[in-house]
Amino acid sequence: MVTLGLRRVEDEVAAKHPGLEAYASCQSFVFVKGVGTFITGSGLAFVLQSFIRKQRYPFQWSILISAVVGLVASYGVTQRETKKCSELWLFLEAKKLSQNRPKTPGSEFEE
């Protein structure tokens, strides 16, 4: 059994997908980055609202607006970074497949 984060993965699956550990590590980093972006974005939005007090509205609305700004920012960062992890996974799998694939004439032109 191979441990990836909180889950255990069978040895056969880990051997079949050598990029699994790199992908899991990438995804873990993305989720931490998303949480950090949410906290930073919400805090920054709240501070900016405090400095720009042109409109007076209740404190609850200020908190709600800050949370929504942080949520949108973290969603964007997480989505973009998850796409990078998916591309990494595809690259690692394609690299593994291309190493195991027998050479045939003209195969170097296939993508």
C-alpha cells in the first residue's frame, strides 16, 4: 500500500501510474493555495472597503462582500492551478506510455 495524503493506494495502481504521487502532491498544493487565496482575498477586500468608505452600509454587508470577493478569487486560482495539475498528469502518463510503446515507422509524428 502506498499512502497519498489521507488515502492508501494499492501497489499495483501506484506502479501502473508512476505520476500519481506527483499529481497528488500538485493537487494538495493547489488546495492549500486556494485556501490561502480565499483568506488573503477576503482580508484584502475587507481592508479596502474600510479605506474606501464612500457608501455607508452595515458591517454584515462588508463581511459578505469580502467573503464573496475571496471566494471568487480562490475559485479562479484553484481552477487555473488544477488545470495545470491535470496537464502534468497527462504529460506524465503520455511520457510513460510513449516509453512503453513499441517503435513503429512513422510513430514519431503521432501526437
